[in-house]
Amino acid sequence: MDLQSLNDVAIQQAGIVKRKKTRPRIGVFGVGYFKYWGQFDGLLDDMLKKQSIFIEKIEALDSVEIIDFGLVDDVTKAYEMVPKLNAANLDLIFCDMLTYATSSTFGVIIKSIDVPIVLVALQPDKAMDYSRASTYLQLYNDDICSLPEFAGVAVRMGKKVPQVIIGTLYDDPAADAEIETYCRIAAVLHDLKTAKIGHIGHPIEAMLDMHSDSTMLTAHFGAHIVQCEAHEIVTQYHQATEEEIDVVKERILAFFDTPDPVSDPISEKLRDSDLHIAAQAAVALEKFVKLKKLDGLAYYYDGPDNSDTRVVMSNLIVGNSLLQGAGFPMCGESDLKTCIAMLIMERLGIGGSFAEFHPVDFKEDFVLVGHDGPHNIAIAEGQPVLRSLKKYHGKPGFGAGVEFKIKEGPITMLSISSTYEGKMKFVIAEGESIAGPIPPTGNTNTRGFFKPDVRTFLKRWISEGPTHHFALGIGHHAETIQKIADYLKIESVIIQG
């Protein structure tokens, strides 16, 4: 069993049900030219067959809800389709370029629809047999012919040129991968529109880069920010039974390693008292999330010395890490923008852990990337560690801390910042997670390698004005995340290596 499967099993054993996979609503319509059907017997049937094969490709992904709008082959049908598309509550639309089609079949649609449209040109033959070629076979394979015309009319309608997939209908892994990517983008767009993100407290110590306007987050992303109170979790904490707590304690110990301390004097082997508090807080947190029907949470709350509020709110780390692995982004220091960045990555299926930059290793040319607090254990490299910390540096309280590094290999970072004008901005970069020791501090840390070298990369990253926090995911997905920014009409930049 691979690590991801082990993590999923452990999360389920911890009493947390992994969230149901998002099923975005995707519309499909084909385009063609009505004059061809009377001229070439059988061509229309072949076009409809091509469209059905394309739809079967999407259905094979088993992760979307498809609405087939049929074939548009003249301007009247285009006008008739607009209200149907608008009424379908779609997250993304594929326009299947079946053969040449006049742009009148597309102009009013691109003008009237705000949902992202992707033009798909998948010709059935990898190449025509020129010795047997005919006008029929040319039209059968004329999928790309209208792409320039459709792009030009989009611009004339005041819209951006749609994204394009070009390839073959059969045996084309690259095209199939692009289709799957757009389906994952649709899942992100769907959940951003419907997400309920809990918010408790305020950004730690007035970190000015993290402050955000909840109304503007709804305006830019669609997500609703649910203003919650710390006492709602504390109440659930007091109501947790010893039986519930013991079950979670056992399963936490089965999932996390609890090694002896190494070099950090503020860390200790996990204390029984810290384990008990962490398990009780995890029981409370899960009940709170279910009760409030939240898709994520950004929190920071202090409370008086030795109060139940401080104990509970400073010991959500383990429960939050389990919830993150189950698909619910949990963000410390009350950073709502980074919580949304983590949600984007989670719905893309690439993780999304809470991170910032730590010390640079100038000898080996990398920077440590990580943070204290909760993290996405679903993308951990090896078995995550729990340590008791005598203090949470820079924050009140003490208790269990989660320590691990994310999977080795390609990584992607997303920082969501806001500009002087109050608009959002995506700062995106790709790098590599490389093998090697990390500080045994009860925090996450990953050795991040970035091109062309760590000094140059950090200067380029900083020059774009990011927040100091960002979401850290596995794989290289900068271009995909930038497409999401484009669809949201948000400024974005990819830091070039």
C-alpha cells in the first residue's frame, strides 16, 4: 500500500470521513456548418459520433457531471442555446470543434457566457491518407480550421481568447491529460463558488500582509466567510467523552511516530497529557466543522493565561492536520487568503500545506520551506512525527506539534496577496523537494530547491509582493493555477527560474 493510501486509511481510522469528491458541472456542445450535411451524406452522423466519443472521454474520469447540449451548426441554434447554458449552473464548458464552423455559431455564446469555455480540437486521424484523400475526409478532420476565427471573434466580443486543446481523438495521452486538468480546474471553480470558510479571531500580532476583507474574498472567489467564535469549539471540547477521546488517542498513536527529542531544547517526547488534550481537541474540532458545515478554517485566538480557551485554541494542530488530510484546509494565524490557496490546491488534488520560508542553506543552495501548526499529512514524506513542545514560538501555549516534510520531487507554491488597489494577486512558483535532514523542531520543513539559484529565486519571489505565507503542493502545476487565476479575473505571475 502506498503512503497516500496509508494516510487515507489512518485518517478514516481517526474517525474523520474523507470529504466526498467534488463533481463539477461541465457543459459540452459541438459546432459544425449546416451547409455540409446536405452536401456530404453521412458527415453529420460522423460528427455526432465524434462528439459522443469526446463525451465518453470525460465520463471515463468519473469525477464530473456532464450536460450535453448537442450540436450548434447555425446562428439560430447559437442564440437558442445561450439561455440553456446560463440556466445550467455550469462550472466549465467544452466547445467541441467537430469540423469547420462559422463564428456566428460561437460569437453570441462567448459574448453572453461568463463561464470558462475551452475549445477542443481533436481530429480523428493522426494524418490523412493523401493517396485516398477527399473533401469528405478533409472536413472529417477539419477540427482546428475554425480555431483562429473563434479566437478572433472572442476578441471582437471583448473577451479573452479561450483556452485550446489540440490533438487527436484517439491514442493521445497529452490531450487526454489536458482534458483531465480542465476537469480538475472545474472542480476548483465549483468549490470556490460554494465553499464556507470558517474564521476565528484575527491575524496573529497584526501581520499586515495577511489582513483581508471577507466581503472582497466573496467578491473575488465566491466563497462565504463564516465568522465563528472560539467558544463554539471550547463547548464541543467540554462535551467530548472519554470514550471518544481514547479512540482518537489510539489512532493518533497508530498513525504518528513519537520519537525521543533530538537537539531542540523546547521539544520533548510526546507527553500523555499533550496527547490527551490534542485528541480531545480533535474530537471537538471535527464536531464543530460538521455542525457549522465548513469546508475550511482560518483561526488564531489567544485567551487568558491558563484558561480553557487558550488550551483548546492552541492545541488544534493535530486535529487540524487530520482534517487537512481529509480534504478540509485548516490555516493557522487566521490567514484567510492562504486558506483559500490551500483549498485551491486540495481541490486540484495536489495537497496544499501551510508554509513560509525558513533559513537558507547556502552550502547546498536550498531554502527550508515549512511552518509550525497544522499541515496536510496527505502529502507527507514518510511517517509524520508528533513532539511535545514546551512553547509554541511566537504564540501562546504549549502542546503537541506536527513535524514532517512533504513528498520528494516537484513542488508548486501559491501565495495569494492583495494589492494597494485592494485587488487579489496570485504569486506562483515551481521547485523541487529534495531529500535530506530537517530540523527536529516539531514543525514541518521541506528542503526546497529553486532555479536558477536560491538567492535569485528569493529576490524574484519577493519582488512580486507576496504574503509571507503560501500553500505548498506536490507536482508542477503553475500553469494550471494561472489558468484558475485567469478564469477568476485575478492578476497572476509565475516566478521564472
